[in-house]
Amino acid sequence: MDGLRVASNSPSARARNRRASPAELRERILNAADGCFEREGVARTTIEDISMAADVSRATLYRMFTGRDELLLAVFMRELDRISGQLIAGISHFESIEDVLTEGIVICVRTIKGDRKLAGLFGPDAAAITGRIAGSSDALLVRARQFGRILLDSPRPGDRQRIRPDMAIDDIADHLVHVILSIIVLPTPSLSTDEHVRRYARTFILPALIRHEQHSDQLSPLGQTSSHPSRMA
């Protein structure tokens, strides 16, 4: 440990850091934090671990980030941005508002759980920390609202009008973020498969977002995706 600290403060390291742009230093610190979280786990990783792995001083790290929570959020957001196209592509072929909302939740939960880095950030030792930070993040809500606008622009025009008129798109996006985070952070046997999540969404989420009298006959008795020819189950 002491040898590593000395190495990180060596003249060559300091000179290299002076030559690096803020963007390069930020990326190096994020890569180091990402590696530390993956190797050591979120709960066991310290700022000292990250500064040593990035070969920067703690002072340099704190100029870029306020602390471990901000680093964890930045790593999470970077990975989420990386897969955002995959999420949008997965939802793009659904047309009805029921399918868009339901499958949007299912695909987000499945994709985050299936992504090695994101799954690690929501592992047993990290879920409470990551969920707390992500759930209170303005940056995540901004991205969620952008995603929500894309998501809710994809149904057929007539279906978009079936969203409750007293609910703003941004409020719906915020709500869906918290639903998705809760399913990931608090896993239960009743939400362990795509079909479980799908049934949960259609039973508890859709009735709050869509005009009840117009969508109640769209759901099958088992809460499964409609088999209408224009929709994909």
C-alpha cells in the first residue's frame, strides 16, 4: 500500500497528470472507480482505492468528484448511457400504450440485470447504496424524462391520447424510474421473471396511468400482453 502511494505521487505521475486535460483525468478516474467497484465491491471500495488505481492524488480526485457517491452515480450513468440505444431499440416495435409501458419496464429491468457492470452495481452489497444514490439523482431523472418522451412518443397517436390528461409525461417518467429501481433493488421471487414483471406492471402500474374505462378491456385475465395483430406480445 505505501509503495503504491509513493508511486502515485512520483514526479512522472504528477507530470503526466499536469499534461492531462480535465476530460482525460475524469475518464481515467471513472475507469479506475469502475474497476474498483467490480473487483472490490461498492461497499468495500474507498476513495483511497480509487485514487491509487487512477494514479492521481486525492486532491485531484476531489476536484473532479465530491466523493464516492458521485463517482458511483457517474459510473452508473455512463453505463446506462452506453445501453440506452439498446433499450430504445427493444421498445420501438411496440405500438399500443399498454405494450409500450409494460414492455418498457420489462426490457429495462431485464437489460440492467443482464448487464455485467450494472448487475454488479446492484449486487447484494451494493443495491441499497446504488438505489439510494440513483433514486435521488437529478441527472438520472433528466435522462429518464428524455427516455420517457421517446417511450411515450412511440405508441399510435390514438393510444397516446389515452394517457390520463392530468399526468405530465415527465411525472410518468419519474414514476417509472422509481418502479424499475425498486424491482431491481428489492428483488423478490414474485418479480423474478419477465412474466412476473409484466403481470405486476399491468396489474399495478397501468391502471394508474391510463384512462381506466378505455383500457380495462385491453388486458387479458392473466394480465398478459394483448395478442392484437398490430401488437407484439
